[in-house]
Amino acid sequence: MIHLRSRRLDPLLVLVLPGIPLLGCPDRAPPVSGAPGPAPAPAPGPPPPARQGSIEGSIRFLGPVPPPLKVSIPADLARFCGQALEQPQAVVGEGGGLSEVVAWVAGARGPLSAAPAPPPLDQRGCAFHPRVVAAAEGGQLTVINSDPLLHNVRTASPTDRPANVAMPITGMKVQIPLAATPAVVRLTCDVHPWMVAHVRTFDHPYFAVSGADGRFAIRGAPAGKQVLQLWHPSLGEHQVEVEVPEGGVARPQIDWPAR
């Protein structure tokens, strides 16, 4: 039987040759735990802001103003609504300013959070005030009944299911859901069928409605050459090209010819 006896190597007898690693040892020392590694790549910053400007335009109606439509009021409503009610086909102010025109930048894209809030729609004197509203898609419209009469609000849209809400109390307020896609929503009152209003909804914030003097303003519009689309519930559509200066204001003077 052969007995093997272990021997400890004398540290002085261990020969280390330069350039030749010891058996089983890596040729490079592992990184020390906690030592700083390579710097991470910087996170991408926010995208540069889009080029923007503003549009402050005015719309002038050219030609004879269409005569208003006259509505006969039932005798029991005369003390609330008057003997007769006139519904103008076009509201033209001093100097020809055309109101109730919806203006928007065609083909624009932008955050709906920047869209102007629509004004409340008031049922007053057996009519809607205002008769034309612009709003962001998918929002809500506040409707108020200021008459001591029973009203209701019925909506009709080519894209959404209709809504019908009764408003029997003076001062009552309701929230009407608006179309979830760009559309024209028609609002009526079944009790008083001559009451009509229109709400046009958009998938961007670059829209406005002209006031009594025919003026409108669109803030933060995309800069560059743009197509300004115009719509009126009785007069139809019209469009013009406008150059929006970056950081500046375009002031188009728009003539709307009578048809």
C-alpha cells in the first residue's frame, strides 16, 4: 500500500513568472464591488415646442342679408316668448360683421386640453343662446333653462346616439354629452320645435366662433401656411388660406359672399 503524504508549499518556493498567470486565476482582476461603472446615457429631453402663432380674423358678409324666419307663438306662450319670434338666417352686425361662424385650422392636430371651454347654452325667451357653439370632442355642454316653462334638449349627431333630457324647472342645469368624434350636433326642444342650436366638435384645439362684430381668435395655431375652414349653419362653408407667422399674429380679413 502506498501512502501519500501532503506537503505544504513554502511560499518562498512559489515562482511567479511575469506575463504568465497562475493556474485557475483570471488574467484580470474582477471589478471591485461598489466601484462606479460607466455613466448612463442621458434621458431624452422633451421634444422642442411646435412652431406656433395666432390667428385674429374678421368676417364680413357681402350682399343682401337673408330675411329672418318668422315663428308664430301660441297665445298661451306670448307672455313668455312674445307675440312673434324672428329667427335670423344670418346675424350681420354693423359694418357687415358676420357672427355665428365656426372657424378652424383644417387638418390640424393638437392636445384637447388646450381647447377653449364652450360657453353654457341658455334656454331663454323660447330660444337657445348662443345658437352656435364650438367645443372639443367627447366633452360636455352645460345647458340652462332660464324660462318659467318646460323645455327639453334633444341631440342629433351622425356619429353618436341621441340624448333627450327634460328640463321642467326654472334655473335647472344639465350636462349634455357631446360627440366623441368631430361632428355637427343639432340641439332642439320638442316642446318648442322652433328652438334650434348647433354644436360643432373637434379633435384639436384650434377653433373659434365669430362674435357679434364678426371677429374671432385662434391662439397657438400651427405656424406656416394653413387652410382656414369656415362653417355657418345656414350659409354653408367657406375657406381661405392664411400664413401664420411663428410667434406672431395673422389677421385675415375674410369676405363671405352672399349666395
